[in-house]
Amino acid sequence: MPVLVDELRRHGTADLVVVSPDAGRVRVAERFSQHLGADLAFVHKRRPRHASDLVEALDVVGEVQGRRCVIVDDMIDTASTICAAADLLAERGASEVWAMATHGILSDPALERLEKSRLSRVLVTNTLPVPEDRRIPKLEVISVAKLIADAIAAVFERTSVSEIFGGDNLV
């Protein structure tokens, strides 16, 4: 979370809305929004019974019209959730839609979905390697090396690892 929050701060938070892609991630999105002083929204979704890798985004709770929306999630696997949420946010008038995730699994057909999606940026950390041949123009990989190095140093120096995460180490 600290790495992703810092990246958002670098791009400004004036018109930012942090979006949970589903009800299960609202608490995490809320922590992001609190750290950034940004508004919060979430997408109500469902998975059709006939296709477990597809998602239907049904509604948005929160004001997104004319705002930059950043969907935050723990991982992007097939990208169905992220892309369905991005489509709905764009339909509801978001000026721009980004996605951020700690882990970029990117199983097929994720890259194709992301390329065709309404997302303008997709940011993942390097907790999992993303080979060069799996990188598309809108995909950015952010390093967590300093965060991990600081955590290791804190363990060896017997200082607080929680301080590194601002006491918020649950993402």
C-alpha cells in the first residue's frame, strides 16, 4: 500500500476517487482514500453462473462523474473484474480510469482485456515478475525493493516494521 499510495500522490489527488472493484475490497479502498484524502466509491458486481472468469458490473456507489477514478485491488489475474469496473465507471462519466494492484498475475486473457479496456493506466508492483514480452503500453510495474529492504533492515535493527507501513500493513 505505501508504494501505491506514494505513486498516486505523485500524480495529484485533487479530483481522485478511490474505487473498490467489489464489496469485498471496500475496507482496503477506504484505507487508500483516507491516506490520500480522496473520496471513495465501490462497484457492485456479480459473476454469471455460466462463466466463472466473467464479471458483470451492475452499479457504482459513489460520485464519479468528471473525476479520475483509481480501482485498487490485491491482484489482477484475468482482469475481468477490473475491466468490467472500468467500463461502468467510464459509462458513469469518470474522466479517467486507472487500476492499481499489488500483484500482477496477468493470466490469459488479461493482457488482451486490458489493452481493449477503458483503463488509461494499469499499475502493478513487482512482487511477481512481469516479463518484458507481457508488458503492454498502459501497464506500469512499480518496484517494492526499497520497502522490502527497509522491512528487512527494521527486523535486523529490531525497530518497528509496522512503522514502515504506517501501521497499515494489511494489503
